[in-house]
Amino acid sequence: MNGYLMAFDASRQRTVLVSTLNQGSGGGVTWEFDGTTWTPFTGESTPIANNVNATSLCYDAARSRMVLVGGAVWSGSYISATWERTPTGWTLRSTDSLPQNLQAGPTTVFDPVRQRVLFFDNNAYSGSTGVWAWDGALASWSLVSSSGPPLAYYRRPCFDAAGGQVMLLGGTIISTGTTLNQTWLFRSDSRDGPELTTIGPRDLFHELGGPSFQLDVAAAEPVSYRWRLNGVELSDSGPFSGTATAHLTINPIDSVYSGNYDARVTDSCGTAIRPATFVGIVCYPNCDGSISNPRLNAEDFQCFLNAYAGGTAYANCDGSTVLPRLSANDFQCFLNKYAAGCP
């Protein structure tokens, strides 16, 4: 039965069989088995493949659809493609974001822990297997790990629910034809470094005062932190404190400290980089952002009134967190800051 793929569609309670043999412009045929009868879907547009070893099929239980990864004949040339099948038929989702060109027996498996389809590329003749994850919403693949087992043809995966891991079984070394009697394990919850759970805002415009950043991580002890400004590591001096902790504070602050703040977080598994937050230091009462003198004028009052009427975060001058956040206190706060002026 070479040239066929099979997987179980749990949502429809059907076994799906797809012919990946090149059968001309009509492509292969998709069949369904309901436990009693096989039914061909001859009128359904079906993925076409001209290399029966370069296709793989699995069921994406998170999105209730089949995912077929394989080669396709498209305008007379061989390409890599990712297809999905719903009850209405097959849809070509991607032809340019597949991890590799499928020359050496790709394998796919559904990971119920992370609710995603995993792809083991097995492409090159040297190096190691890459592990990729399919994002059906974005129709794209992303690299999960580049340090998989040595490359082997005909290796097949299954998910070990008890161990919460993927098992890769058997295989043949591509260059020599040597048959392997090996079992490799891949844990979808393994990490190369800390997992950042709270990173805060990506942009922060702050008046004269002291902005701070809180960083929460899931990590294996010991954990170390190092905050950076525009890629330069900071130390506890001048306005900076907490540069080697999860909580960075800048006080007092000046426009010279505007820039991109990020952090390197390292644990026993590796290092992760907190995405940068751009901090722009501004003079709060200069609501309209004017740069000509006098920077503070009647236009700033009108600007604040518009912001208050629009319910924007800027109008929350006193930084209150209880409802209503915008109140008469914000007007008094703005007047006080206007009276203090800009440096």
C-alpha cells in the first residue's frame, strides 16, 4: 500500500485515507471509513504529491482538521506545501513557509500537551533533525528545536500520553542505508531557558518620576537577571536600582535615560531575552508635545481636556487605579504639574 496516508478524524469519527500518488491533474483520492464502509470523495480537491515518501498526515485535535504536509505538483514544478482538511474539503494553506523541501521522509504528530502539530523534518544528509510547530491560524511554521536526533529516513513518531512526550522510532541513515534500532524522546515542555510570563508594556512614556519594570518568570533555580538599556548592561548606580533582579526602577529620571530596556534572564536551562520596552521621557504638562517656547501654553489645557473627554490613559494624571479612574483629582494634578513647569 505504498503511496497512501491514513489518520483518524476524531471529530467526525472517521478514518481518513489519502492517496498521495501523482494521478495527473486530478490528483489523488481521499477516502473515509466509518467502521463499515469505505467511501471515496472523488469530487473533492485533493493534495497532489509526486514523491510518496515526502508526505505526512496527522489529525489536529485542537482545530478539528487534518493536516497534510508534503510535496505538490504546482504549475509543473515540485514544491513543498501544507494542506488542511475540514468537512468541506481540502484547502492549501501554505506553499512557502514549510520548514524544508521534503526530500527525506517528513513525519508529523499531534502534541496534546501544547495543542499543536509537530513536524520532524529529517531533511539533510548530515546534522540533526529540526522540530517545527504548525500555527494554523497564521498558516506558518516556527522552529521549536534545532537539536533533534541524528537524521534518519523512515523514522516514525507517536505521542506517549503517559510520559507526555513524543517517541521517534526506528529509521534508516540516509547516506549509508544502515537500519537503526533506536528510540528517541522529545518533550514538548522542555525549555532552552526561562519562560517569561509577565513582561509589562512594550512602550512607556513617562514624566519626571520613576518608572519601574516587573518581570515574572518560570525558571529552574538558580536564576539571574541583568537589565540593559539599548543593549548595554546596567548596574545599580545613579538612577538605576534592581538591575540584577526581576524589578528594575529608574529614579530620578531624565530624558537622557530614554531608550529600549530589556533583560537577560538565565537559569540552569539557558538564557531568555525579555522583549524590549521603549521608554520615552516626557514632560507631562506639555500635553501637545510642542518644542517651541513657551512649551507650556493654553494649547496644553485644551489638549488635556480633549484627552479627559476621550477617556485616554494620559488623562489619568494622578495614576489612580480605582473607579472612576478619571476624576476632578486629575484636573488638580494637571494644574500642579503645569505650575511646576518643565525642566
